[in-house]
Amino acid sequence: MVTYDIYPTREISQGSINPDLEALFSLLPAEGNLIIDGDVGIDWETFIGQSKAFLAPDCSWFHVLTALKPSTVIEQMLHPYLHSDGENSIFGKSFSGELQDFFDPEKLKEIQPTTGRNIVYGTGASLAGWKGTLIYLDLPKNEQQFRSRAGRVLNIGAREIADPKIQYKRFYFIDWPVLNRHKAKLLAQIAYFIDGQHSKVYPWTTGDTFRATLTELSEHAFRARPWFEPGIWGGSWMMDHIPHLPKSVPNYAWSFELISPENGILIADKGKLLEFSFDWLMFAHSSAILGSAALKFGTYFPIRFDFLDTFDGEHLSIQCHPSLKYAQENFGELITQDETYYILDQKGDSGVYLGFTEESDPASFEKDLRQSYETGLALPIEQHVQLIPAKKHDFFLIPNRTVHSAGINNLVLEISSTPYIFTFKLYDWVRKDLNGMPRPINIDHGMKNIDFSRKGKKVHQELISKPVLLQQTPTMEHWHLPTHAEHFYDVERYEWEGTLEIESKGHCHILMLVEGNQVEIKGNGESTIYNYAETIVLPAAVKSYTMTYLGAGRGKLVKAFVKDEAL
């Protein structure tokens, strides 16, 4: 076991967190309207049922969803985005509209307060245009997915519960972009903020406390809350090494360490916890977080860290990712999926599939892929794709359009650009998913994007990073781990004992101790201890910080950041 906190929290320095819903309603003005808005997936029936006990029985309640446009109209509006890639594709295109596009303007106007106390509630309640006290119920995106799998979620404007895979597609391309724009507009107006992921307890804080906490977070090191998922190829490393993970799943394939569109952040007040979506921090303080990179990325956090665990598991699919132009034109993405594999741990003869063999050619590769897909027979993939031995701290570069896969018996730290679903599976070892269903294969997309020049010796020359020593003292080595020219981010590694001082130089730094026990980070008057394999965000507002390795010998820590030349 390693020491690793799966529930990292930040103690708030002002205000309070209160799990008592009755206490919230006791603070509300005696008169005036209430607007209760919130995320997709909120159990409105349960929340409103509890809330009515704390308000006068003669209050008038209005559900904003009565003002939705007809489902046929909404489906027609969304069809070009959900089916831009074909009726049955897992891919779509990011919706460019707003939440109000789902509502009938005339029906919204009909939702008018009467005499006495009036409450409008539901996702989009603020669109009714009332003046009053705004309460917002947030729901972390991993919880939305858990509720989807349990059949407890309706997508925005949907009248029927859909299959979880279809719902996730709607989340990614429709609901999340729409609600992010909506939430960003509401942030300054929120009077009370509620963590809506619990069925009986609703931790809440005031809007002022919430906004002050976002400011504090933007000026100090912090961690997002990681979450963990099983997969068909998943392994045993995280199950065996990370304490407190549930053992009720067959394996763990992923840890969503820092995939900002889906992570939450936990704050605490004397043991009382409240979680909110990472997005809120970016809406409030993207410049403080990203520094000069905010001019390019806006409120979009551009770098992700995640684990891929294949210890005693299986190979990932043979895959590639789209070119930047292809991602923008076909999926509406700002950036594309440029990746790297940092080998955090491995055993035996582990390896990484990367680039083509010298003998492979596009025609024979495509022919073999399609034949395997049609016949269900295994393909000797190493005739086409190179299997390169991997050892701890190796760093493999996977710019978009590169054929690749993580082989068995690796724990991969994937340092990548933030997009994370545009994986074109070309060959998947003739297997099914954990539910016994065929996994989607995307040969057409893949063949439109693969760079067949990345083969043979060129792979070893250009796609395996060659560390360059930048600085050396008796107690420290500072290495540059060069990324590919197409990567907009760079990676460095420190191997040191004692204390180092680092200048951020206007960059956001994402850090991880990749060898050793613990590191103490001090910056902006605050000190925090982090453990091995924990992902740390250092906002650009932290202009300098010190790192003290707390174990014996030397620790090793990697740092990722946006390249100056990419801005």
C-alpha cells in the first residue's frame, strides 16, 4: 500500500458548511421569491419534498420544466450535433447553443409569481427571469454518470430515460457545454450553493463563502478529487496499492486524477464536506489558474493527468486520435487529444505499442483490420505496430494521429491535453466490454487520421523522449523530458533531496511525485504535504514555491505546463 488520499480536501478559512437544510431555509428572507436552479441529474422530487417541510404550506411552486419546448422540437434541434457522425456513432459535435434554446419563451413568460411566497425550481429555473434569492444545486459529473447507470437521470429536455451510453454522449456534447455556459452566468448571483449529490443530506454554504473559497483555491496548491473506473483491460495496481478503494469491482482501469471536465473539488469545515465541479473554479479565476495561457484557453483547463492500469490486466485497444483540424471540424473541440505515456510502474516484459513497423503499409493494415472485425478472428498486430519495451520513468510521446496502445503490466501516468473521448479504436483484441457487449471500432475515422510516416526508426527517434539535463548540483538534477513539436505542453522532472525553489514564470504547473514518499509544497504563505502519485495543481498566481522532499534519498517529481511557444 502507498499513502494516497482519495478524498483530498481544502479547509475553508471563512464562512461555514452546513449539512442542515432546515438551517438554510431559516436564513432565507421571510418574503420574496426563491429561484432554485441546478444541474442535470438533480433529484428534484426528493429535494423539493424535503424543502416544503421548511416553508409555509401556502407557497406557490413552479417547475420550470413545464416551459420546455416539445421533445420533438428539441430532438430536431440537437440532431445535427448528436448524429453529425452517423446515427449510431459514439461521437457527436459540441452544441453551440444556450440553455434557453430548450425552452419556449412564451411558456417561460407564463411562469409568473403570484401573491404570497413563490418558488420556481428545476434546471434552468433562473431563465424565468424572476427577482429573488438564487439557490444553486450542483452535481459532480461522476455522480451524474453513476445516476445515469442507475436509470435516475433525464438529459436536458428529454422525456424518457435513455441507455447510459446514449446519455453520456448527450452529457458530453450537449448538457455539459450548455450548463457550463449557464453556470458561468449565475456564479456572481448565487446566494446559497448546495452539493446535491446526497439523497438525504444537502451540504450547503453561502454564495459569498463559495466565491471566497474559489478565490483562495486560485492562489494556492490544490488537488481535485480523483475517481476510479473499471474497464475490460483494467488491472490490479490501484486495487492493491491505493487504500480505501472499493473492492466490489473486478479491476480499476482508470483514475481520473485531473480531467477537469469531470472532476470535483472537495472543501471542508471542521469535518463537514462539500464538493463542487472543477468548472466553477475556472469560471471564476481562469487567469489566476492558467496565467498567460488563459488568453488561449479561456475557462478551459488544458492539461489532464490520469492513470491507466494494466497490471495483470490486458492491452488497451490499438488506437489513434484525430488531428487538430479534424477534431475542430467534426467534433467542435477547441484542441485535440495529444497524449504522452509516463511509465510510473511496470513489471515483467511490459511494453508500449507505438508507431508502425517498417514493413507495414496503409493498404495491408486496413485490410487486416477490417478482416479481423468482420470475421472475429485475432490479428497478429505486431506485424503492423511496434511493441517497444517499457521500464519505469520511460516517457513515450503520442501526438495526434499516432497509432498506439499501452501493453499489459504497466501503470501509465497519462499526461495529455484535456480532450479524452476521441479514441479511434482500430483493433480491440476481439473482445467485448464488461457488460458483454461489443466495443465500438472506428476504422473509418482512424484511417482518415493515422500518420503512416511514424514507423520504424523514426518512432525511436521522435516518439521516445530523450531526457536533457538542464541543471545539476550535488543535491539536485533538473531534467527536461522533451515532448513532440505538436504537443502544446512540456514536461520536466526534478530528482532531488532537501528543498528546491521553483519560479512559475506565469505558468500553471501540474505536479506529481513519481518516486519517493512525500513532498511538502510551500507557496503564497501556505504549506501542504502531498503523497506519492497524487496530482497537484499549482496555479500561475503562485509565482514561486518550494518543494521539500520528505523521504530518504532522492525523490523524483514531474512537472507539466503549457509551452511558451504554444501561446
